[in-house]
Amino acid sequence: MHAFDVLGDPVRRRILELLAAEGEHTSGEIVAVVGREFGITQSAVSQHLKVLRESGFTSVRVEGTRRVYAVDARPLAEVDAWLDRFRTFWEPRLDALATEIARGKRKRSR
């Protein structure tokens, strides 16, 4: 599955956001958060975890009866490489914005 197909689903994006922001989570913890937010079943969340695992976006390790998930950033390199050709469109604008913010801070501090 192509990286954008994986990331195109809001549930899978939310799972990755959760893991990136808070680190490793058990499948039960992920089900509790994502199931509540999206109103989906444990089985549905498990299917999304399977897609993330099989596409390489997450790693999983077994601890007794629990599965512990973590982000694997390698597939995100494919996304980053694709986005790289578009950075020229927004980087100059972001640089200009940073300049204007700095000017505004200098004016306020005077």
C-alpha cells in the first residue's frame, strides 16, 4: 500500500499522531482513545493497526498478552521525499513570515 493511501485515512493518521506525541501504546490504549474519538469498534481499530503494521508505519512488540505499538518513521521518508518538490512553494513565504514576526517583536520591545 502506498504511503498516501495509508495516511489518507483519518483513523490511521490519528493513531500515528497518538504514537508520535505520546510514545508507545498498547493496542488496548489505542482502542480506548481512537474508539472513543471516532466511535468505532475494537475490531475496526485493530484493522487500522494491522494496515499500519503491514505498511511499516508502526512496529509492534509482544509483552506477555499485550501488543505494544510504536511509530516507525521510515515510510515517512517517502512522504517527505514527495513533499520536497513542493517546498519551494511555501518556504519563501514562511521565511517572509518569520521576518515580519521578528520585525513586530522588535517594534513591541521598543
